[in-house]
Amino acid sequence: GQQVQQSPASLVLQEGENAELQCNFSSTATRLQWFYQRPGGSLVSLLSNPSGTKHTGRLTSTTVTKERRGSLHISSSQITDSGTYLCAMDQGGSAKLIFGEGTKLTVSS
Amino acid sequence: NAGVIQTPRHKVTGKGQEATLWCEPISGHSAVFWYRQTIVQGLEFLTYFRNQAPIDDSGMPKERFSAQMPNQSHSTLKIQSTQPQDSAVYLCASSLGGGVFFGKGTRLTVV
């Protein structure tokens, strides 16, 4: 079954609104990582978070390992934030990443 | 730092032909990964190397896919007898224990 599930599948916001993206994983993860991808673009690493809360700029990642869930909060969204956000987990002992299907974010003016 | 470099960016092959994809990881990175991305399946792990040694190839279709890392500056993914279902974007990534850096990918189209 799907090891990493993301929700919502898509999200449409007005510029300036906040976004909350969810990630649930089905087995013990060492850490969660969040990536961003523009259509036709490469994957860009945003945050890597084993547990707790991490901030960078307008992004906040929260991981609750015991509950097998994580979230990415984007504050004051901008049009340039539009794209697909992917959550990935790695498991202890293996560096390979298991990806979710992504949340497609569209921010309009 | 040019990042992870993948060549070619686009490749079109006829069904049954062989395709070889190249990856140059970031200098000094000890781990190199190969992933495949399609609209239907999303991002799928294929294989990875650490210090040039193959560590985990659990995602590789065994019969026609093979990957090598002959030296620390490049890795290749070879697909023999390509099939239309092999059409995808193949992504290479490298890492030095922390963040993972992806290349721009090779879009393989099998016609």
C-alpha cells in the first residue's frame, strides 16, 4: 500500500493566504523531507525534519514521528509559490526516499 | 557548483533499443540515487550507491535495467530493450549525509 500519503491533492489560494499541507506515513520514518517542483522543473529540497518544528523563511515544517504525520505551513503565499510540494520519508538504515504523490498548489492574484 | 548534471536532457528511442542515461553527481557527495517519475506512478526509487558501491537496487526492474558507478564522478543507468512503459523522467540525485540534491532529469520517450 501507499507508504506516504499527502493531502490535499490540490490547493488553490489567493495571494497572501496561508497554506497547510499534510503528510502521513505508514511506517517508522527517520525523518521527513519536503521538496518543491515546478512543472518541468527539478526537485528542490525545502526542509528536512526528523521531529518537532523547523522554520525557514515563510515555511514551517512540523513532524510528529510517533503519530506518523507531518505538515508544511506556507505563510503569506505568493504567486511564485505555485507548483507541486512533495513529502518524502526515509527509514532508519536506508538513505532511499519514499515519496508521496504531492500537493499541487496554485496561488493566484 | 553546477549541481547534479544529467545528460541527455531528452532522449527518444525506438521500442526494443537500448538507452543509456548519464549522471554526474556533485563533487564530494558520497551517495548517488536514481529515481523515475511518471504522472501515473509518481516518484519511484530505483537504486542507490554509496562510495561507488551498490547499496540498494530494490526498485530496479531486474531484467532490463542496470546501473553502474565506475568512478566517483559519474553513474549510468542502462535500459535494454526499451518498452513504451519505460517512458518517464529519470532523476539522479546526490547527497553527503544531509540534504539531497536532484538533477534536472532525463526525459525518456520510447516510441
